[in-house]
Amino acid sequence: MRKGSNYDKMPVNRIAGAKDSAWHGYEAIGQALRKAITGTGNERCVVAVDCYPGVRDGELLPALKRELRPALTIQIRDANLSDGHIENMLARNLTD
């Protein structure tokens, strides 16, 4: 007999007393980031977003782009060298 999974695929953690430390929704996140960016006083700013496996980056990244309206967006996976290219670069140093 197979048991059902008890793994919570959409966990929620309630954070008491975190009114100004956690945000709900992309609009609120965008507002908080814009406020932080404006607070730097710099004309230009770099925002890096690092996602762990399982993050719905197909949802997250377009939402952040919509909220922040960056001049430039670079996704590391697009800038990475291919596995084959890296293997060719390292081939003379690799052994069986």
C-alpha cells in the first residue's frame, strides 16, 4: 500500500513582527526594492537576484522586470559557456 506524500510543495512561514522585513506580492517587493535603490543616492544601481532550484523564475523574473523596469537584464544561464566548450577548454588537463 502506497502512502501519500506529506511534502509541502508550497510552504508558508508566518513571520511575526516583520512588518518592514518581509513583503507579499511582486508589487510590494518592487516598491521595497525601488525604495532601497532610491535610498542609495546613486544614479546607477545593480540588483542581483539569485534563485535556488525550485524557484519559479519564469514567474519571478518577469514580475521583477515589470516592477523595476531595469535598463539591462542579464541572466547568467544565457551568459554561461556551454558544457562542450568548457570540456574543450579543459581537455588537455583532464585524464580518464
